[in-house]
Amino acid sequence: MVPFPLTSIVSRAQQLLGEVLTAGELAVDLTAGGGRDTLFLARRVGQEGRVLAFDIQQEALIRSAGLLSDAGLSPVFHRAPPASPLTAGVHLIHDCHSRLENYLDASPSAVIANLGFLPGGDKTRTTLPATTLAALGFALESLAPGGRLAVAVYLGHPGGAEEGGAVEKLFRSLPPRHWQVLRLQVCNCATSPFLLIAEKRS
């Protein structure tokens, strides 16, 4: 296996989530983007598992669907909360991640988010502190014991530092009795992204 770059935040996030995510479980991608995290989660949970991937941009979901299809998967699209529990497979949800609670019917073992804007897309359309904190708050609340939440925070766009500060404050507030929290960052680049991981103690 070719090692990934030492400073690859996304690869580190996937690695740390992969340690607690197994076949048949539920995983959530709060920011589908180009679909790479969604595909990673889908491969981990297998045919019997479920992945819910959110994005407010149709372009992101189309990109994700293409990547998933190329990998032999058949994602299902949603524009509103389902009337019944979602079946096994990958579900691409055209909705704000702050509405996560309207789609969950079980506790996820892994949740991931890459904040900021869609690479190659409209840089003025970014994740926002209010909706991001709402999504992360419910993700933490609903996470299965032993499960992990991974958030990649990017600082190089307008509002990025504000959002990053708010998210880090949330992670710092988690009581050590119930949570293990880790922060990873490249230390020789002031504007480098950083990764926050929270694991709910069993």
C-alpha cells in the first residue's frame, strides 16, 4: 500500500474513522463535496451498511454520484426526510447538514465533515458557523459509544477562521469523562487546515 502524505488531513480523518467503522454499520458524511469521503465510508460499511451524505449544492451531489457509480455503487437521492427508515446503501441528501436529526434513525459509528467550500466550485458558498455547529452538535449527541466524529477545518477562505474557532470551542467543551478529543495540524504553516477528532467513550 502506498502511504499517504504525512500532512494529508483528509487521509488522516479517514484512517481514524476506519479504525472504528465496520461492515453493516451506519456512517454520515456531513459535507459530500466531491464524494471521496462518502466513497470511503461506503467501502467500509459494505453492502449491508448505510451511508448518509449531505450537501446543499446539487453540483456536489452530482459529482459524488459519478464517483460512486464509477466504483460500482448505486446511490439514492433524497430532497426531504424519508417517510420510513433508509435502507442499506448510499443515500445522497440534497439538504442542509443542520437537518441531520430528521434523517437519522440509528446511532452512527462514524461522522465526517470537511468544512469550507466545494473544491472547483463557487468559493462564496461555504459552510457557516451556525449550521455547522447545529450539525456537529447533533452528530455528537447521536454518535454510538466508541464512535468518532472527524472534522477537517480550513482557514484560507473568508469566514474560515471564525468557523474554525467556533468548532474548536465546541470540541474543547466536551467533558473528558465522556469524550476523547484530538487535534492535528501542520505546525510550520500558519494557514494550514487542522483536524479535530472526538471519540465517545464506551
